[in-house]
Amino acid sequence: MAEVATDWRELESRVFMQTGKRQPVVLVRGEGSRVWDEDGKPYIDFFGGTAVTSLGHSDVALAEAVADQAKTLMAVSNLFYTVPQLQLAELLVEYSCLDRVYFSNSGAEANEGAIKLARKWGGLKKNGAFEIVAALDGFHGRTLTTVTASGTDKYKDPFAPLPPGFVHVPYNDVDALAGAITAQTCAIMLEPVQGEGGVNVPDDGYLSAVRQLCDEHNVLLILDEVQTGCGRCGKLFAYELTGAEPDIMTLAKGIASGVPLGALLAKEHCAVFEPGDHGSTYGGNPLACRAGYEVMRRIIEGRLPTKAADDGAHVEQRFHSMQDRLEIVAGHRGKGLMRALALSREVAPDVVAKCLEKGLIVNGVRPDTIRVLPALNIPREDLDDGLDILESVLAELSDE
């Protein structure tokens, strides 16, 4: 038997594929909006596993629900009916504009399903149309197809040749979208707010204009709400901020507050999958769906989207104050509790490192951009404590 490892970072360097650069911290415990490392040092978490921990860490009621489901039924084939899956599906349909649901294990899988669904619809309803128009700087996942749909070359170039059928245009440019639509276009695929692209918020009216464009050309609108959905942007779903209803929508991240779960939703007119078209061994298993039902029910009943809107306005005020006083802050943007600070220099890695030293976890989503994604139920005291740390770090860098 192998010896018990004590230097976890050294072990990782020997046995784990090096697909990304980790922060030099081993996290071992979480509670609410705080996590602790192996040395007992606490951190306020403004990243939440990339918007995953919507109810914070180790939520007691969620843990009890998951434990109860684990003792009851964790996984069976989707050839059988299971109760948590259908309870969650009904809840999502009731509170959205969509009619049908299919569950997966991640946002990438949900987007993969959305692409398949749009292409089948194009084959059946639009003379074989198969192309999807997406946005530069967009992000839709890491599978070969979803990374191709994404509009970031550095994620795609190492894996060429890539699947055909994707066209990219600048985000927030309706004319560019209109110019890219052809007889072969079956769908437009966008994020309501670009997450990995830097928390890029489009102009008011952009998505409603895209919706009109789709209607005029008989093209489906796919909204990737993997990061923006489940209360994150101040509404249960970000499309509600725009008035532009999608034909297809994808969810994941915060839907189960850390338990792996994704969802593909579609309106009846384009829910064209038939038996054998799509499937998943683990997708929609009772354990994940019980977690998802617990989380989404509490987000809705606890009015957490409204709290996210209020807290987001508070963060916006704090960011505006920082911009007024600190030369390093060039601007800010976001919706709800999906926020970013634009920096006047490419020092985001320095900000992240200095914040970590002081007990705050933030994300450098771009070299000149800091992203914050706190839990939807974060106490205002924790929110302000974290913002105080961030401001102190920015003040230090402004003086350098």
C-alpha cells in the first residue's frame, strides 16, 4: 500500500495531467462563503468553483438531502423513471419559458446536446441546415465540438482539425450576426453575458435584436446560461433581463451547488430528439437531481436572484468608488453577482496572488480583468470583508 501523502502539491506534479496552473493552496474544508487550507488558514471565496457553489460551501440542508438520496438510490439507468429527475425537470419547466428538459453531467455536455438538437432540427425543419453562428471570445466547453463552438483560438488551435459547421462573429454586433446567416444556418449560440471572455455585457437591446433576427430567418436561438443562469445575474435566468426568450437553453454550474449536473432545455417546437438520438449513463442520476432540486427550490423560494441583484448593486457601488480613487481600476462591468473589474495594467495575476495572501480568493479571468462570483447567499458582512481585502490590494498596486 502506498504511503500516505503529505506534500499534496508534489504528488500532483507527479501523477496528475498538467492541464492548468493551480494556486499554491491545498483546500480541505469549506463552510458558507469561506474555505480553509491544510494549515487552517481561512479564505473568503469570491470564485465559488467558477460560479458553482451557489449556496456556499457544505450547506447543511443540501448535504443532508444528498446523504439521504445516497442511502436511498444513487444511480440507475435512464431506461427507468426516477423521482428526483422528474421533480427537477418539472421545476425548471415551471419557472422558465422552455418545455422539455434533458440532464447531463456538465455544462459542456449540455452544450453538446444543444448543438446536436439544433442540427437535427435543421435537418428536419430547414432543408439540412447545420451551421451555428457563435461569438468571438465566447466559451461553451472543452469537448471537441464545444471548444470549436467557443470563440477563443487558444482553446481550439492545439486540437485541429476541428469539426466543421461553426462561424464566429464579434459579440454585441447584430449586423455581423445578420451578415453571417446563410441558408445553411440552423442556430445562433450566445452567452447572455460572456463569462470566460471577461464578463462582457452586451448593449441593452442586443439580445432582443438577435431574437428578432432569428425569427426573421427561421433560426434557433441557443442561450448558454451555464454561468449566467440559476440566479447568478439577478434573475432566475439571465434571458429574463433581456426579454429575449431562447429556443434552447443550457444550465450547469450553480444548478446543484457543487454536485455535477447540467441541463438542456428546449421549447416544444424544436425538442426533436427521438429515442436513440441522445443519451447519458450518469446524466440525470437520482443523486445529482436530488441535489439540483434542493438547490433550485431554495434559490426560488429564498428569492436568491433578488438578493443577487441587490448585492450586485452594492458591489457595483464599491467598484465605482474604487475606480474613482485608484488609478489601477479602469472600469467595471457585470450583472447581479457576476462581476468584473477592468485594470489599467495587465497585473491580474499579481492581484490574485496578493488577495490570496490576505485571505481572499478571486479570479484573473483575463490578464487585465478580475472576476468575482460569490455565493448567492453570501452574508453582506462577508461580501464587504472580501471587498475590503480586494481594495487594499488594488491600493497597494496603485502606489507601485
